[in-house]
Amino acid sequence: MRLTRLTLGAAALLALAGCGSGGDTDAVPPTATGSLERLAAEVKCKPNMQTDADEIRQAICQSGDGRFILATFATDRGQREWINDAKDYGGHYLVGRKWVAVGEDGVVKALRTTLGGDLETGTDHHAHSG
């Protein structure tokens, strides 16, 4: 009987903790889709194209939120491979379907309020001691 009460108490605490963390996701809109130009227009930036290839289109953007890189991909697999390689260099990533925005933490969080998407963080090499 005591074990059951402890289990119920732990479950109740976990449920309450989960409710508190959900408030932040309510402000996130559905994830945007479209071309690089369409995504850039959503955040009011004129993209400075750096790469315009079949597999990837990449531009530097400057908006009211700050400077960031915006990239779109031809395939989901190409996107994931690019992100996995890029994350080795650290950084902050806002990830949507076949697009990614890369910039400072505050910039990608601000972009998320317009573009939606998921936040990912690259490897922090400062934590490693040598």
C-alpha cells in the first residue's frame, strides 16, 4: 500500500512538472514551409545568396532579430546530414522541414516565434578539457 502511494505521488509530481514546461510551446506557431525566399520574407529579411545548387540553397540574412544563415534542402536526408556535420562546430539551429536557420541562441529563438520549428544545439567544445 505504501509503495502504491509513493508511486502515485511521484506520478503526480511528474505530471505537474510536465504542465509547467508546456507553456513555452503554446507560443510556437506551426512550422513554416516553402522556398528560401518565402521563409526569408516571413522574417522580413532580404537573403544574400551564398549557395544556389540543386541540393542546397543557402543565404545570409539580417532581420530585426539579428544575423543568421538560412538554408533550404532538396531532401530530408540531405538536410539531416548537413545538420549533423554542422553541429560538430557548435551553434544554434532552428529546424523545419527541409530548412534550417543557424545563428546565435537569441536569434534562432526569436525566429521560432514566426517560423515555428525545433531548436537544436551543436556540440559545446568549451566543455571539453584538453
